[in-house]
Amino acid sequence: MKKYLPSITTGFVLLVLTGLTIWQSFEADLHSSVVHIYYITVIFIAFWMRKWLLWATGYIVLMHMALDAITTQSFPLFAFGESVLLIMLALFLHYTFVNQEKSETIAKLFKQVADDSIFAQIITDTDGKIVYVNPYFAGLNRVEPEKMIGQDLASLIEVTHDTKFKDMIESLRQTGFFTETELCLSDNGKELPMLASGVVINDTENKPEFYAICAIDITDQKQLSNDLKKNKDRLESIIEATRIGTWEWDIESGKTIFDDRWADMAGYTLEELSPTTIDTWNNLLHPDDKEIVETSLARIFAQKEEYYNVIVRMKHKNGNFIWVHDRGKVIKWSDTEKPLLMMGTHTDVTEAKLAEEQIKYSHRLMQYVIENANAAIAIHDKDLKYLYVSQNYLRQYDVKEKNIIGKHHYDVFPDLPQKWRDVHQRTLKGETVRGDKDIFVRSDGKEFWTRWESRPWYELDGSIGGLIIYTEVINERLETEKRLQESQDMLLRVMDNLPIGIALAKLDPEYTFTYMNENFPVFYGAPRKDLEKPGFFWNAVFEDPKYREAVRKTFEQDVNSSAASSKHWKRIPIARKGKKTRYVDAVVTSMMNGEYFISMVNDVTEQVEKQTEIERISMHDSLTGLFNRNVFTSRLTELDEVMNYPLSIMMIDINGLKLINDAFGFQKGDQAIKMIAEAIKKVLENKNSVIARLGGGEFGAILSGTNFEEAQKVKDAIIASITKLKLSNMELGVVIGVATKLNDEISIQELLKNAEDDMLKRKILVGRGIRNSAITSIFKTLTEKYEEEKLHSQRVSIFCRQIGEAMQLSRDDVKELELAGLFHDIGKISLRDDVLKKPGKLTDEEYAEVKKHAEIGYQILRAADKYSGLAEHALCHHERWDGKGYPNGLKGEEIPFFSRIICVADAFEAMTSDRPYRKANKLEFAAEELKRCAGTQFDATIVDVFVNKVLKLPPKLD
């Protein structure tokens, strides 16, 4: 009643004044009486028909002024004042007697709503003392609501985020409200997080009288938020480990934010790129790829595509271009659908792009945006017509018609299943029904998963007036949980398909794995079940106890250091049964404040083996396995130290290597080089030495701490060892030069030159005899291997001597001609056995090989001074008089004279001797063939001398 006392007083005064005015009018005259009766009529019309009050007011004023002007001719201001006074009286009557009753009914209704609410509702005075709490809030504190009246609200709750309760109260005093303040209520030692809002309730003088506060339990939302944060931290740690760069672009201003990994991909630091804008990216982008980027962005900005996803080239600091996989999404739009903010990632895919390998990083780690489910409320009367509905209710249930107050619930939801209709009837009978996870499927197929409660509300007389439905659509929460599970499943699939091994481990107290993908145990060469045993990783991977402890100690020191968040160990050898089976690179990245580690391993065995092979090839001679010239030179420089004095070197050269190559082919020459290399290694194997093949048939040896006399003994041992070697009946040999350095008086270059000079001097002294001996050995090999060739060479030599004597050549010419006939086929030493002994006709390829014997013979003979004069005769003995011979197609007298003689003798001997493919011809037949071919194949003069003079002589073939 206190709040209505001023209004009642004012109304009483106005009523008295009005009565006096009416009484005076009856005393005055009939006109005034009529006017005031009219006033009273209008007052009651205004009282019951409030919406016509404006028109009634104007009507009263005009009529009053008109009547007064007609009857009394008085100024109308007094009439206006009387009209206003009467209107105020009508308003007073309306609000005092009509609205008061209705307000009390509604207040009781909403008090019942507050009492039955599943939200905490509190009303305090301006000092924070509780004047009302609903049963829900009182139940959280485990006391009766009446016992909480008068208590200080600040003693029951805490305000998080460093905001004190007095700040919340101050906000109410200053602004009249506060919204979404997070509170923490203690429930028997258990903290209950709640989200609260509050408003000020003013008194009749518009001054703050009470504070009304409403709070909702957000335990589930907080738990879900914490789970999502943990998952986000895990995803960010994985992104950190996989070296993905991130970027953020303010599209309107052009400003960009790049992380360190993004800048590092291009070879820069963020300081070098600052300040960063979209031009920073455009300047690094390959000109040919700008159209790709612009086209993709245009489609994103036009909302034709949701994600930005391109692979383009970015210029590295070193001038090269790297390939990056650029992904992004617009995460903020203006009210006019203009893009404002875009975020994305960069992944370096250069290696995969250049190698055209499709490494499926499948594919990037997902991001989650989870909105907390909002509560909704609807109040129905007992006929199920809407009395009140919250905006969240309309939004969550996708109600298109916004004004549904007074409409029947089943008209708004005509497809409501019978299940819910039964719930409504149970509620109208006084039962409270609830569900934590229930589905409502509309006829259009839309599904609403809900957390709900239906409870009755009561009239003033205690009867059920209707029902209150508290509901929360949890579709988003369930969808978030589903996406979270799908994300985790996808993450596991991605991990299992990565080309590296990856695992999640906990270091303390033992190195224990909580997850590992398929490749992780494969690359470490250990069974998964062994690696999953707590603390058993080291024993399973490293067999050698000493090496195991060394690796473990290094690992623990590196991991516990603060040098970097990621630790990298390269080329770790993994051994099985004492033999190295593979090499791996390992990376460990800390996450969750060092409690967990992401462990990654990559098998680099192939790279290590290739690198080792490259290093071996770069340091060793491929034929002998000895060091090459580069290593010899570098080691010689390294050993040029006083501690290695006296330092001796030997320069070794193979005798007659060119003759061996010419006579037997390069395969035989290589065989000779390897035989001599093995002999040198065997002599020096226990010496402090370095042996190298310097090229061709030349070797070098460095002997540390070896004086000149000792070096000479080593030299003699090498020569003696090689002298015992034979290749195709040829004795192998070398010449060796030796030089020794006792101090720093001579340089290492001088030492090397002295050894080379010594070798060359000895080579000159023995070279001629060695070459002559080599040719004799080659001829001996040919004739001992092939009896037919031995007889053929001897007979051709006799025929040549006989022709020379018949042509009255000098004694020396006859001797040279005889020797040329003997050696004319020495080049056949290079022919294969199957060709030289073939019984049938030669193929074109075989005949081409046979024809080379003349040139090879020439090369062999010209290598030695003693036989160099015979080389040309051997070269041309298959040339023809008509120019159709080989190898040079010489004609007539262009052919050397001795070669023409050998040609006749060789042909006659071949025709009259047995061959694998035919028997010997008679002398007469052979002589006729010579005469027939004289002037075409043979020199006619020589044929004439041979047939008519030599063949008529008694044969002297012995």
C-alpha cells in the first residue's frame, strides 16, 4: 500500500475539488450545471475507454472553451485548467483501481514462475542483503529459502576473472544492470560455475530499491570448453611440430600477421619482414601464380566457395622459389556481406612438388567453433496457449512467426508428436517431467535434440493455471561432440598414413607412449608391444648397453634443456645382432608444459647409404678401391707435420700398360692394374701408409715415420712381389721413385716432385727393354696358344725371305722382311678364341673384328723401338693393289713394298694350309689363284717373282 499512498492522496484532493466545483455550478446557474454534468460523463468514458483519452481530452477542452465563451464571454484558460484537472482524475482512477488488481495477479504469477524456475533467481536490497531467493538457489546452498533472507549475497558467491562482488554491485548502481558475469558458487566444497545477469528495480520515485539477479549453471559448458581447449592445445602443439606456418589478414586495412614458421619458410625472420602487409605476401608470390590466388580469393569473397586452397610458389631469401600449400577461410564478414578477416596456413610442399610425390597429409588439423547452448522458456495457460515466450525459444526452434502470444501451442507446432502431448497432460495434472537428451523431429525433417523440463504453475487460488517449459536445444553441443570425435578419428587416420613415425609420449617417470602410429615401431625396428611397455623403449631399440645409456643420457639432457622447444637428433644408428640395420632421424617436441612430448622418427637409411656411397666414390678409385688423387693430395698435406717425419713417398708406374691395352684390350689392362694394386696393398698393409691410384697405371704411397733406407726396402719388396705376377704369359712390372722429407727445409710439393723425377729417370732406363720384352711375350703368347698361327707366321716369314732374296734385296732388308713376315699377325692376340678358331664362315660383325688385327698389330709394334720399323708393314699387309683392301684402302704403290710382299706370302700360305673350315689346297691351285688376282689384289711383279722363281726352287720349309 505504501507505493499507492501518494496517488490515493492526490486522487482524494482532486475528488474534493471536483465535488466543490459541481456544487458551485448548481448554485450558480443552469449553464454551469450542464457543463459539469458533461465533465463527469467524459471522465467515466476516459476511465473505461483509455485508448480514446487523447480525443476525449481535446473534445473536453474545445467544448468547455466554447460554452464558456458563449455564455460568459470569459477567457478560456480557466476552462482549460479545469479540463486538465478532470483528466488527471480519470487517469488516477484507472491506474489505481484497475491496474493494481491486474498487477497483483501478474506479480503472483511471475513469483510462482521464479519459484519453479530451474535457474537461480535472487533479489537483494541496495546493500546486497537478500530479500528473496527462489528454491533452486536455496537448494544449491542446502538451506531453506526463508533462512537466506537478510544474508549478504557476497558471502555466498565468488566472482571470477579478478572481478569482485562489489564491482558487480557498483555496475548495478552506475548503469542499472550487468550481463554475463561468471560466478562461482560453493556446493559442499564443490565449485559450481554459473553465468549471471542483473537489473535494478526502482521505486515510485525512480530510485534504486532492489537488485534482481538471475544465474544459470554452466558446469557442462565449462567442462566442454575445457575439453575443447585441451584439444585445441594438442592440435596447436601438433601444428608446431609439423612446422606449418600461419597467417592472419585484415582485408580492409591490408595488415597481416605471420608467425615465425611462415617467415622461416621463406628464409627470413619476422623482424626482416616487418611491418607486414598483404604486399609482403604479394611481393614474395611468383608472378605467374598471382592469377591463381586472385581467382581463388574472388570466389571466396563472392561466397561461391568456403575455403581458400591453392598451391603456389613463394620466393625464398636465397633467390629460389619454394612451393607452398596455402589454405584459409574468411572468419568475419560485415553486415553487408563484405569480408573483413581471413585466417589460414602455409605448408612447405617443395620437396613433394619437385619430386612429384603425393604425400597425403591429410589433411590439415581441424578447427572447432563451439557455441554454448542457450536456455529457452515458454509459459502456457491451462489451454496450452502462449502467455510468454523467450527470444531464444523462437530462435532455437526456428519459429518464423515472432508474435505467438495467445496462440495455441499445437497451432505453432502442429506436427508435435503424441509423446510430448502426453507430457503436457501429465504436467497439467501436477507432475513435473524432464529429460536430459531427447529428440523432437518435425514433419519437415528437422531434428531438435533437447534438454527440457515441463512443470505446472499455479493460480492465486492454488489451482493449476498452466505449464512452464524450460528447454535447451543441444543440437550444437551434440554436433560439436560428434565433430570432435570425427576430428579425433580423422587425426588418427592422418597420423597412421603419415610417411613418418609419430607418437605421443610421457617422459616422467618413464618414457611411456600413450599413442603411436603404424610407422613408429617399424622405423625403430622394434615390436609395438615392446615399445608400449613403460620405460622399455631404450631396451627395445638399442641392444648395446653402453650405447643405449649414452643415447639415453644425451636425450634426457637435450629434452630438459631450454635451448629450443623441438630437439633434433640425426642419423641415429639402429643395430640388430651387432650389425647396423638402419639409420633414423628423431625429433621430439614438448607440449602441455613439458608433461607430454610428440616424438617423430624418419627412416633415413637410404639417404645415409647414398651419402656414404657418394663419399666413398668421391674418395676412392672405382677400379682398385684405393684412395684417389684428391685424397692422396689432401692426406699428404695433413701428414706434413714434424711428428710424422721422416716422411717418405713413392711414385709407382706400371711397365707396358699401353701394350697390354693394345694387345689384349682394356679389360686385361684393368686386370693388370688391379693385380698390381693388390700386390702393393699386401706389402704395405701393416705399414703406417696411405695408398692411392693417381690415374692410369700410376700409384702413390705415403709412409709416415719411414726414412729413405726403409722406404727403399719397401720399394724392393713391392717390385719383387709384382715381378712374380703374369698376365697372359706377360710378366708384369713397375718402376718406383722414392723421396724422403726429414724436416721443413723442403716443401711437400718439392718432395712430390723429387719422387716423380726419380720414377721418370728409372722408367727411361728400363723402358726400352721392357717394351721389347713385352712384344716378345705377346708374340710368344699368340703362337703358344694357337699352333696354326705359329706355323702360319713361320711359313710367311720364310716365303718373305725367299721373295726378298729372289728380288735381290740387301741382307738387312731381307732380314727386316723376314722379321716383318714373322710378326705380321701379332695383332690377332686381341681376337676372341671363338672367332679365331671358328670352323665356319664369319659373320659380318666377326669379320669386322678380325679386320682390326692389322691396326692393333701396328699399335703393339710401334710401342717398342726394336720393332717400331715393322709396325707399318703389319698395318698394310691386307691392303689390295686395286685399293679395295683394309684398313686404309691404299692403292698400288701407295702400299709399302714389304707389305705387298707379305700380302702375297700370307695369301699363298693360307691357301696351302689346313684351316678349321677347309683342307689345304694344292700348290698348283694356289699359284694359279695368285696369277689370276695379280694386278687386282696383288702386285703383279711380286706374284711373278714368287711363282716363277720361288716356287720352282726346292722347298725349304724347315
